[in-house]
Amino acid sequence: MPDLLGATNPVPSYEAPNVKITPPTPGGDTNIQNVVDPDRVTRPDGSEGQQGSGDAANSFGTRFDSNFMTFVQRLRGAQDLPEVFLNVLQGQTVEVSSGIRSGFTEEMSQFLEFIRMDEGQLLSFLQNQVQSGSRFTGALFQMLRNAYNGTTSDLTKNDILLFVRRFGDYSSTEHIEDNLLRMTEEMTEALPGKWSSELTQVLAKLENGVSAGDREGNLKLLREQVFPLVSKYVSLTHDHGLARNLLSAMTLDVARYENSSEEGLLQAFRHLASSEVLPKEIANLPDRELLRMLKETDFYKASESNTFADRMAHVTHRALQGEDGVNTQDAFHSIMNSLLINESVYMPLQHVMLPLNWNGELMFSEMWIDPNAGQDSRGRRGKEDEGPVQRILIKMDIRSIGAFDVLIQNRSEGVSMLVTCPKSVSEHTPQVTQSLRDILARNGLKVDQVQVAEQHRPLTVSEVFPKLFERMSGVNVKV
């Protein structure tokens, strides 16, 4: 999930320790320094932070006392995404060629064709994924970050967050409209008889309004026809099933749709500019120039061309509807669960997925990136850090070879890399190590150390990025 101005919920006088990753040794030694045990939740100071009785991470019951504990449980229980996804792709390769199921098969066939790429396409694909996951980038948002961290005024902070929230909704307008149309269509399928017929007529008007860009007219249809109609049906029939759930889910998207207008965005910016947190040349920009600047951000441009996300969503939706059988449905349920965890508000990391069909070889990879690994939750560096620290974890699963973990850390003294790999690769450690050193040097990177070892167990996200557990230092409860 994109980092919202780096705002967190820190505790006064708390400063995270300077964490350095000591990579696992080839013998499977798990004696890793300064790493939180993912099977046992602890506080940053090493003491146990259990809420209630029993070990929170090992507890199977839903945690009603803490959202963070629920996240920890789900993070621990999530299946390995590369392995699950690669199994799905391998199975579908056979099914697509056989042409047995036309509906889901055609969708999957298009997806498989989309991920077939060469070196140039891979670079473009990766850049697009990174940019579309970084919404608040650029000079303007860096100014807002600095202003947010530098001011003591709660009113100014609220003004900054209001503008950022409006920009988030404004840049997601097309996605929100698609959600509203989809949920209204699903309501027509969930309602019986005359209720469905009446809502179908409203849906046709809503589709025309979205095509015409009539935001106010669409909101009027939703408020005065869709909500009253479905609410009346639920009230009269006491049907607390799908239609009611969809109506509840639609409430959030309607609120975001109201919040996403150009007028509201400009008004929020003018109000922010009046607090003098921005340079005059930015604060005095005409409306047209401001909108042009916002539309030229990497996120806005990348989100418009991110067809991978759309195709992925279509495939997942059809699979979860059971169109390809129970096994595929369960697999995509696991994939969706992993994605929701990796994009949750408790993941202060950038997450990128890379499914590839490289010269006929299926591979699935995902990356977690922390560009500020040497900082605590307040953006302060540890005493021993002389410069910025970036940490990247890459997990790969290649059909014909097996699973790889690549841990990269970039510090002022150079790049350190740890690769854990299948035995068939680790047997050629000297050659692999030299090749990796050559690749780093060829790209202008200073090499500190490169280590290649056989993988005895996968690296976990929680041990590579112990900053995840800083959330334990705040008050976090469920209501």
C-alpha cells in the first residue's frame, strides 16, 4: 500500500534500534541477530507484548482486541505466493492448450500471453509496477512531507492529509466508478423479480452517466434511487444476504466518489496554500497548471497504463466465482489473501509482483522494498548509520529450477547480496557469485559482498524487515 506521507503512530521517546541483517549460514543456522521470531510476537525492546493469554501469533482464534495482532496471525498463516501462483500457471498452461473450458480458459490465455515478455518488456513492466505503487511521489509531495514533519500545528497537518486524501480519490476516480457499476450490476443479480428489473433500469442510467462524466448526476442516482431501492427491499424482506452486503460496501466508494471531484481537490489545495506551508511559486499556480502537474506524477501516468492489474483482477474474479473448479478457486483465494496482507496498512513496504513467461519458461517473482531501512518510524536514522539504507527482498520460483530468495542491502559502503537457492545452483557457487558481482559492477554499483548458499528454509518478510513490528509500540484495538 502506498506510504501516506510516512505518517505513523509513534510513541514519545521511542526510537527503533539500528537493525542489521546477518544472513543465514549455509548449514541452515537460524541464529540471526536482531530479528524478531515470526512465531512469537515480541515488543521492540525484546519483551513479550501478548494481549490476553496465550501466544498471539500461534492463536487460532480471531483477535478482537487488536487489528495488529490479526495482521500478525494472517502474515504468519499466508501461503507462499510464488509457489501457489506458479502452480496455477503451470496447470493452466495444459488446460489452455486443450481448450476444454472456454470462459475461464480464454481469460487465462490472455493473461499468459500478457506476461510473455523479453528483456525490454520486463524493464518497462517492472517500472510500471513500481510507479503505480508509489502514489505520493514528486517534488510537491516531498514538500508536503517536509511540512508535515516540520510543523507542530494539528490544523496544518489535517490540511495536508485532507489534500492528500482528495488527491488519492481524484486519481482513483475511474477505479471507483468501475466499482460502483460492478456492485450495482451484482445487486441486480441478487434481487428477485421486479426489484431486479427496476434496478436494471437505474444501472443503465448510471452507465450512461459514467460515460458522459456526469459525477453529480451519478451521485444523485446512487443516493436517490439505488440506496433507497435496495434498502427498501432489505427492510421488507429481511434479506441480510448479498444485496445488503453490497450496499454496505458501496457506501465507502460513494463517499470516495464524492471526495474525488476536481473542485474539491482544488479547494483543498487553496486552503492548504493559505497556511503558507508551500513556496509561493507553487501556492500561486493557476488551477489548470496545478491539475497538469498532478496528472504528470509517476503514479497517475502509471495507473492509467497498468493493464496488468486489470487483467489480474479479471482472472481472479472469474476464478473466485468457481468457473475453473474448486482447486483453482482455493488457489486464487490464497493468492488474494496474500495480496491483501502484502498491501495492508501494516506493511510499510513497497510490494511488486512479477509473473513472467520468459522464452517459454514460467517464473513468478515478488519483491518487497524498504527505501528507508535505516530509519525508525519517525524518519530518524540510527547512530551508526552514515547514510541511507535500502533493503530489498526478492522471492522467485522458476518452474524448472526451484525457489530462490535474494536479499539486497545498499549502504554507503556498497551493495551486499545474499542468494539462497536450490542445491543444483549452489553447487556452482563460485561461478554464480562472480556473475552477480559482474552484474552489479556493470551497472555502476559498488560491491561490498555477495554470498550464495543452498536454501534450507525460505527467508520470511518479518525477519528481513523487523520494522513491521514497530506497530506494536502504538495503541491498536478493535471496536
